[in-house]
Amino acid sequence: MPFLAKSTYPGAPAWQFNGHLQTVAAGLFRALPETPYRRERIETADHDFLDLDWLENGHHRLVVISHGLEGSTSHAYIRGMAALFAQEGWDVLAWNCRSCSGEMNRAFRLYHHGDVEDIGTVIHHAIDQQRYPTIALVGYSMGANITLKYLGVHGENVPQAIKTAAVFSAPVQLEEGALVLDRWDNFLYRSRFKRKLSEKIKAKAVQFPGTLDIEKLAQIKHWRDFDEWFSAPICGYESAEEFYRMASAANYLKGIRIPTLLVNAANDPILTPGCMPSALAQHHDFFHFEMPHEGGHCGFQMPKKDVFTWAEYRALEFCESGM
């Protein structure tokens, strides 16, 4: 399948003149009506829980939507995607990673970029409903990486109901991503992630006394320090290096066996050249890669006012054409 160097994205609004504005504006300056989710809590094999949010209208097609780092189903990019698919005749299942639904999870471990077990639990739960012969997967950022890794790991053994996938702003090379977060111009994203994740680390230290050295939070100088001291051990890895290697979706893309679209903007402020797998797409029967010049990270707003973003329209178009 081709590397789609010429994207259909028409470009951002004129005032969003760089990748940072295109990233931030989509989350701060977007008006969406309340999403009438139905919340369901399911148990995991390790006695933890996941909170799922449904939009159900009795359709036979389901889209499963995965959010980004420290996101949730309440974020605008998830609600917008959910609203468009629901409007166009799909049921929607947007799921919250562990600790992201507003309540701390029970287990010691949190979620992470390479966690394909939980998305698998969600998908099999949906299939067990016995009413969805057609399922599409959509993900943003970390949720995009999780989706791609899930598809690559399982390859031809992906459940038959899963027909297509479309993901956006995927950091498929995590080690490079850690270095990029340390750049001065990414201070806003780094400080937000560190603040929110540090709160969860402290909560885990209270839940499980003696397991974490929270004094190291004050010693962090680089994002890799956070991953070495906290992300890796909490998520069951020996080191940051092992975490990056095992969690990066780039190492699994060759195994994908359903039509899958990855869209990463060239001006995404927290993605690197290693996150742009154009060469692989040129020689892969199922993997499509599209790289618009603009869009930022999880942005892709339209130049003319529209309740939906281009990413939402593009995901719907690809998922319906790939069935």
C-alpha cells in the first residue's frame, strides 16, 4: 500500500500557524455538546477494573476508541470521534485506561504505551455482546500506539470481527519520544504529563507502601529518568530501555494483517522522524501511512468552522471504505 505523502487534510485555521497552536487549540477552543455515554465497569483477569463508555443505538457496527496519555473518554478528541461515528450509524465503545476514568485503579500497575492486554480485554468483551459482526479500532497518540501494537502482535489471529483501524499522532518510537519531550519548546507538554503522572505515582505509593521511592520525583532531570524509576517498574519492565523496546509499536507494524491507517502530521511537536514509517508503508499489503504537512498532535481542525475535525472525518472514511 502507498505512503500517502499527499494528504487530503486542507490545513489548519489561519491563526493556528504552527504545530504547537494546532495541538493546543483543538483541546481548548472546541465546543462539543455533552456526550450521553452509558458507563460500564468490567473486571480484568488480574482483579482490576476498566471503565467503558458506550453510545448505543442498536447498530451492528462498533468502533472502539482509545485515548492518549493522561487522556480519557471525556476529552474533546474522543467525544468528537464518538459523536461522528454515532451520527453515521455506528455504536461506540470509548474506553478509559486504568486510573483515567476519575477513580484510581486497584492494582499496583498503571496503564502504559505497550499495554495490549487491556485493549484485548475490551475488544473481547465487546465481541461477547454477540451483536457486532463488524468492529473498527480508532486511537489517538498513546492509544494509537497501543492499537498498532495490538494489531501487529496478534497479526492473523486478530478477532475476525475487527475489519479496519485508523489511528492518529502515534509515538511509535518511544525512546525518541522521551528525548523530544526534553526539548525546551515542549516544556508545556512535559510539565503537564509529569504533574499528572506524579500525582498517580504518589497515590500508588500510598496504596502500596514501600514499593516506590517518591523522593526520586524531585530528582528527575530528563523524561527517561521518569521512565527508568517509575514507568518501567510499575508496568513490569526491568528498565526504561526494555520498556521502550517492548512498548514501541514500530517494532510490530510488519505483523498487521487488516487494513490500517496511521496519520502523523509532519509538524507534530512531539513526534520524530522515527515515527514516520513511510518506507514500510510502501511495501506493506495492509499498512497505510499518511503524513499531512500540518495538524499538530491530535489537532487537525478544519480551516472553516466545523464541529468535527478532519481526523474524525478521515477515520470514518477509512473505516467504512476498508470493510
